[in-house]
Amino acid sequence: MKTRGDRQFDVVVVGGGAVGLAAALTAEVGGFRTAAFAPLATFPPGRTALVLAGAIEFLSELDVWPALSRHAAPLQAIRIVDSTRRLIRASEVTFYASEIGLPAFGYNIPNGVLVDSLRRHAEAFAGLTLISAAADAIHPTDWSVSISGGGHSLSTALIVAADGARSLAREAAGIRSRRWSYPQSALVTTLSVQHPHHGVSTEYHTEAGPFTLVPLPGDLVSLVWVDRSDVLEAALALSDADLSRRIEERAQSIHGVMRLDSRPAVFPLSAALADRLASNRTMLAGEAAHLFPPIGAQGLNLGFRDVAALRRVLSFYRTDPGAPAALDAYHRARQADVRSRTFAVDLLNRSLLTDFLPVQAARGLGLALASSMPVIRHALMRQGMAIGR
């Protein structure tokens, strides 16, 4: 653990996940006296992160990407298959990164590798105070914020709240968050496959949610299976061999024989959105600001875009990064992106669950247009990755 004699800071980040560590690195590289309450993060086996092209550029600017690239698999194409048994079904469509001049839409990386690489990079900065403990008390005032935890007491001009959906820092700032649940859970795991994936992610849309296979290095894929909670709990109770066969059947044997490579985990789906993204010398980032179901790879990538916006705002408010004008600038910079992504992911998920024919027809028409019209295809691909933001 690094320490600093001066306990006054410009920026203190709360959170030890990928977004929190990226925020701490960004502030430190930007020349701000920075500390982070960053407890060690742990992940169940099989959890991976699809980091999209814009976030790869951001991680490259932080000089983190070189350590990650050898553990990452490129996502060169996305195939969407309507596996519902409804009257109106969408046509199959495949999007290719090469259509918009990219070698890959992004890269799939084990969560543990991503966070460990960011942490090691943060530890290499002599000036960055990294505290391997959670914050347990935060008190904002008009002029500064006091924060303590793990035997440390600090004062700062700005708190970056990256401490997850149940954020202590957000609560201390008095920012309300609306949370809602879905009648679904997600099963995540990794599998070895008989036939190569060729960098193609395949997403089967079912009446209970998407069933998505994403490339990993070598002969591995990661699975995110969204379904009714009772279905997934029953699947979790199967033997490894029986569950592998169940997954292979649902995947229509696209990769031949499939075998579990990590023990699966199941978690319920929910979402949340903060009323404001900054207030009381606190800026929200990652799941402290927005929580998504694991659909469309939007959650983590939105968090990295939060940090990119933080970098831009800090560059204009060097004297007092927690001033009301800085907070307002950050809120304005992020609210449209955050709210539109929240709406889009919620709409996509609910469109799969509904039996309402006009909604099914609209979804089918949208994929049909995406399949046949290059202008719409390219716009959807760029919008999905937030290219240009």
C-alpha cells in the first residue's frame, strides 16, 4: 500500500473495480493529487467483459491495453438469430466489424485479468495513493469532502463514486437512484468448444431473453444465458456433463461438442439509474450511476465513457474539480448517453419478453432493415459502440 504524507487530495476515487481504477489512473495522469479506496475485487469463474472499440482506445491511452491484449479475443462479427417460436420472427442478421473499417468490434477479456492489469498499472504510479480497503464514512460539505476507511482519513475536493450499485458515496452525496427488477436471471460460464468460433459472437433471441456465446482466446467461448430464474436454477443443479449438453442443444451445436470450462454462476437481473450524475462534490461513474442487464455489452463500456468524460471535465476545472460548475458540466456530458442506453437496453429486453404482436413486428422489421440496408446497418453498429462520443 502506498501512502502520502499530505492527506489533502484533489480527487479521491471510491471503488476497486475496472471503472474505479481507470478513474484513479485518469485523474493521476491528468496531474491531480489522487487517492483511491480500492478494495481487492474478486470475480466468479466465467465472468468476462466485452470491451468495445472505443474503450480499447481509452485503455490504450492509459497504457493498459498492451498488458491485456494477449488475454483478449477479438469480436470480428456479431450474428443474431431469432430462436423464438412466435408468429412473427426476425430474419437472421450478421454484422461485420470490417463493414465500418474496424478489425474488431471489441475484445472479450476475463474480468479478473482486466481488473488485475488496471490495478498493477495503478500500483506502478508513485504518486497515486492506493488504499486496499473500502471507504466506510463520507461527509461532503460545500468546500471539501472528508472520507475515511481502513484506518485512513482523507480530505478531497472531489469524490468519484465508482463503488457499485449500492454506492455509499452516492448515498452520502444525497443522490437518489431508481432500481427495478426483471423476471429473469443470467447464467454465466465459459466453455471449451470443438469447432472454432472464428471471432464470431452468436446471440440467440428467445422468449425469455438472449443466449449469447462470445469468443475467448483459443477454443473457448463465454456464455451469458438470460432466462427465467427457475429455468436457470434447474440448469445449475445439473451435472457438468448434462449442463454442457443442455447448452450445446440451445446453441444448436454451432460449435460442435461443448464442455464446461468453469463452474457456472447464476444471478438475478435488475437495473438502476441515478437521478443525477453529479452533486455535492461527487461524480458518479459505472454502476453507481447506472446498472444494466448483461445485454449488448453496454454496462462496463458506458462506465469507461463516464471516465473519459471525467477526464475532459477535469481538464477544464483544474483549480477546483469539485466545484458546482464542474459537477454540472459532468452531468450534462453524461446524461443523454446514460439515459438513452438505459432505455435501449430495457426496451430490447422487454421486446423479447412481450407477446404483444405490434412490438414483435417492430423488432422483426428493425432487424430486417438492418440486414438489407447498409446505411442502417452501419449506423446501428456505430451507435452500438458509441463511436464518435
